[in-house]
Amino acid sequence: MVDRISLLPDSLANKIAAGEVVQRPASVVKELLENAVDAEATQITLVIKDGGSSLIQVKDNGMGMSVTDARLCWERHATSKIKKVEDLFNIRSFGFRGEALASIAAVARVDMKTKREEDNMGTHIMIEDCKVNKQEPTQTNTGTSIAVSNLFYNLPARRNFLKSVSVENRHCADEFIRVALAYPHIDFTFTNNGNELFRLLPGSLKQRFFELMGYKSNTRLLSVNEETDFISLNGWICEPSQAKKSRGEQFFFVNNRFIKDSYLNHAVFTAYQDLIEKDRFASFVLNISLDPKHVDINVHPTKTEVKFDDERAVYIFVKSVVRKALSGLLAAIEPEDTAISTFLSQKESTFLTQPTPKVDKSFNPFSDQQKYSPKIHPNWERYYEMEKEENQNNVQLPLVEKQIKNVEIEHCFSLNQGIIVAKVLGQMQVIHQHRAHLRILYEKFLNALNNQPVSSQALLFPRTIVLSAADFELFNSLQPDIVKLGVEMHAFGSNKVIVNGLPPTLIKANEKDLLEGLLEQYKLNKNDISLGHIAKLALALASKTAISSNKNLPEEEQKQLVQDLFACPFNTTDPKGERIYFTYSADQWIEKFDAN
């Protein structure tokens, strides 16, 4: 029988590995920027074109490489960080597995120039499809310059999965911001298609946070600074009054490495409890410092997720320190929670403890007396009748998904704030005001994006709005569709947007609040896979502009809202799936009286 197993060629193995490491242009940006930081550079320049698909270039003034290192660094599993197994548990640098550069070379054309300070000449290497086509001495500055062009040129199917240029630009900007925040003492420059988006001079973390987030000078941040022998937390958090409706400006670092950790985010959110509204999130930039042996940074190929030896102790520490910064109290540790006290008092932190399982030795799964039997509530029949009665009262929806134009409204009044009662076609409709308006606006904006753009009314004085880098890239990706909604906005210089006009219904709106609210709402909906791009944008603007539940409307406006609602093709739920109204017929009320 013929043997069936064979070793993969190196070029194919590298392409497969690249699938984990190089997911999009931003993955290349991340790896090259982190390599420049590891090279102890004090000046780093990032240049991209066409969202990074055409060109990604990173230049630094770091230590550079020798001729041998310049050639060897492109081989798989070639690294200067690991010499023995113990080194895996003492990693403070970024790259260490030796996969990233080899993966990049497998799916792009690479041009590198590098030189050490003590060398008279540098090294010039050109690689294509993992093959070194050129290696020669060259005259260049101290440091390293790597240009990655035509990403995924040899994997057209993979290239087709890339998003639009504006979306890829945004992802590249996100990676740049994360590295620039982690190292405020480094001079960073970011150029996109010939336009200099950022020129960040060395400074403090607070100054860097202000520059990258586009904060105004009057924005107030609270300092977080708590150091112990075993763990430290440093950074800045926003005041509760300046919390936003999006998580977009939350940055957590562990030993200056950006991470995504919902558990730690929850610790910060808990510290803000009762200080901010439930649907708002605080902005922060925080760095946890601790011995690398207590954190595993190799649990995910992109190294954006980590695993702590004792997650609960870290959670309590973060929550307590943030709460201390918010309250101004000297005590950062809650007396009733001894886990953090124990954690901080350890001279040699040994996070892991051997679990002691509790076993009931008398338990016999084969005994008749110990067979499982479900517990039944003694009054279960009453609960069933209550549920049945509730369903009978609420399921009558004769107007379900039925579009009725020019519906006749006999009576209409406000039951209390946010609830409208109307008699429609002989039946009583109890309507949720905010959800109804949300559905109406959503249908209107969806129609505008798909078929009939909304007209715009020119502003007497155009308004210029400054956005953060991430929001500016998001705006650029949405701008062609935003214009269809009657919002005349255009990019105007670096991170600036000029507003020339608004739809007549929003002409009195604050332009800055409208744009920032639109972007925030879009980010809140971005993970909803049930909605497409157009639907998310329509929902974002509808959510920002819908009437609130606590606004009292005159009777005529109530009637108009009810008419507009039943003119919608889908009118029983809002775009988020929440019930808009309940219907009660005269027969139902008679049955209730007869039942008594």
C-alpha cells in the first residue's frame, strides 16, 4: 500500500501559519511596530497605502541587525528572545515565537534595510514567497526599515476577504494607537496615503491619551497609581460625568502589552457602579505590571489575550485601586474581601493552590433512595394558570406586520410619560412612545440608504468637528452613506469633519453631539451579526434621534406618531426586537367583567 503522509513544503507550511498570524493588514502593522519597540527605537514611522494592502512600511532608529541576523530573522522559529524553556516564563518583549516575520514573507513582498550603529554598511534584503531574491550591502541609517507590499498577492481568495480600504485603515489606526499609548516616551509618526495623520512627540501618558483620543483641554482625567512589591496599576481614568455610550476608549495593558479582557473591564465597571448610568462606559488607559511568570501571554496566536495565575486577585486589585482613585479614600482594599489582602502580603507570590475536592463517600448512584427526581413546586398549577392568563391577555395582535396607511385614530392620549393610548379601528392600542418612534425613523433611514436619499438643508455657518483617530477612520468608512441621510459632512484635514448641512427634521440638532452619537451608536451595534452595514447605520441614527420616553407630546403629535407607526411595513417590534404596542378589543374587556 502506498504511504499517504508526507511533510508539507516550507512555503505551504508558512502560508498555513500565516493564516493565524496575518489575518489582515493591521496584523502586519502590529508585528512590525512591536519589533521596532523591541529594538529599543526612540523614533518610529508607520506608512500605509490603500488600507495596508498595497504598502505597509515601518522605519525605526533602533539597534538594527547584523548581516546574519537580517537573513535569519525571516526563518520560522528564529528568535533572539528564547534560549531555554525557562525563558518562556520570563518574557517581557513582544515577539518571541519567531513566526510573524516568516508568515509575513509567505504572503507578501518584503524589502528590508537594516544597520547596526557599529557597522559601516547595512544589509538590504528582498523576499518574495519566502524566497530571498536579493541580499547585498547597502548604505542606510542606523535602525531598520521594512516595507511589506502587495499583501496576499499569492493568495487571491484571502485577499478577497479584506474589507473596504476605510475599514482596513481603521484597523491599522487601532493597532498604531495601542502601541503609541503603551510607549508615550517614543516619537511616533503615522502617514496614510501621503497624509500625516499623527505626529506624536515624546511626552507623558496623559498627554499621549489626550492627543490620540482628540480630547479637549477641559477634559478631566483622574490619575491611577498604585504600586506594590508584586503588582502595580498605573494610568488614567475619566471622571464619571464624562462616561460615554461606547467602550471604544478603553485600553488595558499588561506589562505594556495591549490585551482584551472582559473580566478586567468588568472590574473597572464595578468600581464605577452607582457613579455612571448603566448604559454608559468610562474611558481609561491602564497598565498592569507584574512578574511575567504569573501571566501567560501565549494563549492566543495574536497575543491579545492573557491568562493570570490568580485572576480573582488581579480583579479585586484593579477594582479596589480604581475605586480609590474615584473616591479619594486612602483605603483601596475592602475589609470584607481578604483575597486581595492575602495577595498583596505574600513575599513570594504563589498564585496557584492545589484544589481540595469535596467528596460525599456515602453517595451511591445505584441506590434506589438516591435516584434523581425533579423538584416540583407545590403550587405549580397556579403558576401555569397565571402564565396562561397572561398570554391570553397579550397575544391579540390583529395588526401584526400589517401596513395601514392613513389609519383612522378616534381618540388619543398619554397614559403617563412615554405611553400613548389610542383607539385605532375600534381597538385600544397601548403604545411605547420611544420604541414606536425608533421603528418609524429606522424605516425612514433604511429607505433613504437603499432608495431615496433625504434632502439636506444648508447651515448658515458650517461647523468643524474634531474626532479621535479611531472615530475619524470610522467616519470615513460611513461618510458616503451618511450623506444619503441628509447629513452633509466631509473630512476636512487631519481628524476633522466639516458639517455643511442637516436634514430639515434635525436642523436644530447640535452637530457635534449628532455625529459623535451616531458613531457611538454604530459601534454599539457593530457586533450584531443579524444586522448588515446599512441596517446598523440606519439604527444608529434612529437611536440617536428618536424621541425619549420621558417627553410629553401634544395630542396632534401623538396622533401623527401613531399614524406613522401603522404605516410602517413592520410595526409590532422596534429594530431591536422590543414590543412596541399591545392591542385590547372590547370583547376582551367584556370577558374580564363577565369573569368576575
